[in-house]
Amino acid sequence: MVIAGAEIKVGRLESIVEQIGEAVLATTETIERLAQRVDNLSTQVEEQGKQLQQQGYQILALCDAVQTLAETQDDSLQRISQLTKNLDRLMQLIEAPEDS
């Protein structure tokens, strides 16, 4: 009787150990899948970071180009203004009555 009771306890212990082993394996597999997903997300975030950095450089280059364009336009407007003044003076000289 004692031996039969001990065998039942050993059988239960074996079953518990087997269930624990299965749970550990399932948990390990789940952790491995999660680790792969985290790695994938990390790679995506890294790529997006690179893209954002590249876009930042492009925005800076565009700002520089716009600033240069604005400065060039300002210079052109000043030159046109000066040219207009000179043309006005020339027209006044041409249209002025000649004193003989």
C-alpha cells in the first residue's frame, strides 16, 4: 500500500514536472517571437529615424535655397528700381524743351 501510494505521488510529480516543462517551452517560444517583433520594430524605428534626419537635411537645404532666392530677388528689385529712376531721368532729358 505504501509503495502504491508512493508510486501515485511520483506519477503526480512526473505529471507536474512535465506540465512545468511544457509551460517553460511555450513561454520560451513566446519570448523568442516577441524578441523578433521587438527587433523588427527597432529596425523600423531606426529606418524612420534615418528618413527623418534626411528630411531634416532636405528642409535645411530648401531653406537655404529660399533665402538665397529672396536675397537675389531683393537685389534684382533694387536694380530694377535704380534702372527705373535712370529711365525716368533719361525721359525727362529727352522730353525737356531745349533752350536755344
